[in-house]
Amino acid sequence: MLPSVIGPLRRLVVPGLLTLLVVGAAPGCGGEGPAAAYPDLPSGCEAWNGQPIEAACVPRAAREGVPLLFEAVASCGACGARADACTVTREGRTLVLSLDGLNCPPGAAGQCRSSCTQKKLPCRIPALEGGRYLVRWNDPAGRVDSFEVVPDGDARTSCMLEP
């Protein structure tokens, strides 16, 4: 009789423990980054940096000495995930693109919409000097793009995704 009780308990406890370990140790979770933007986090919500990116418009060439504006699209995430800002940080010639926001528990009804509305977010890069730059997506996919910053007056200063 004891094994018949332990089996169902093992199926309940072990996945829950694994979920706790994985979620608790996941990079980009917790209070860093956008927490400052949310001094009064909604009850049960946590700041979430590095949310999945569905797409980003990164031009092949950008104009030297002029800020660059482009768009990134947040992937449809788990129920309660919300991307609010695109953060670009510079590490030498590597630009790190991160979609940051909140992860909150489901609403009081415990249900989420079955449809997904992907959110476009503006990303701003200050004026750069000429040369090749890498753009690393700070999300689970870890994608890397590159572009050239050139003195050409016809090079792009913005890049927007199609509607």
C-alpha cells in the first residue's frame, strides 16, 4: 500500500521541485534592471529581463554619428508575462538587445486570453562611431546579428518592421 501512495506523491513533488529550482535559478529573473522602473510592483509580480524576442529590425548599415531607432517584437510569452521596454547596452562593439518587463501570476479568474497580441517596442541606440557592430539578443535563443556604421548620408537612421 505504501508504494501506491509514494508514486502519486513523487509525481506531484518532483516536478514542482524542479519547477522551483529552474524558475528560481533562471538568469534574468528577479529584481535587477527594470525593478527600478516598477517601484510598486503589482502583487506577486517580478521584474523579468531578457524576455523572448520574436523579431527585430536591425539594418545592415546605419549612419555614423546619428542615433539609431529600430523595433523589436516580444514573443507571446506565458500567461502574465509583459514586455514593457527595449533596453540596449553597449559592451565595446557589441550591443546587447533586451526586452524587459514583468512576469505576474494569472488574473483572479486564473485564465489567460487564448489569442496572442505581439507587442512592438522601440529600441534606441545612441550615435556610434564607424565600424562593424554585433547585436546580441539577450533572450533564450541567444541570436546574434551584425551591422556596419558608415559615414554614408544615405545609410539608415531607423528600421521599422512591417505591420
